[in-house]
Amino acid sequence: MMELKDNQAALILEVDGDGGVSVNVASGDVDGPAGAICQAIAVKLMQDEVFQAEIMDMIEVDGGGSEG
């Protein structure tokens, strides 16, 4: 496991088999700026349906099927 410094934070994304996404935040200092930024991104990702759709369009999620 990676140890984060006080000025670092990370989003941890988990995608289930149905395409549902859960988001967690890991931070060396949850009250610091990096942790706050990650928390804000996590909230936006989970609550903003337009933002979610934009992200999914960017990565072209197709349900795991193959093209061709």
C-alpha cells in the first residue's frame, strides 16, 4: 500500500460489474488542501449526473462488449 504525504491525496475508484462507480478519498491530511480537493471531486462525481455522463463518454464505456 502506498503511503501518502500530508500534501498528497488520491481518489480510489471502484467499478462493479454493472458499471456502478464508488469513490473513496485517501489523504495524508484529510483537512489539508489536497484532501479537500479530492473530496470535492468525489462529491461532484457522485452527485452530478451530467459530469458522470461526460466522464463515461470520455472513456467510451460500452458495457464490456467487444467491437467488431
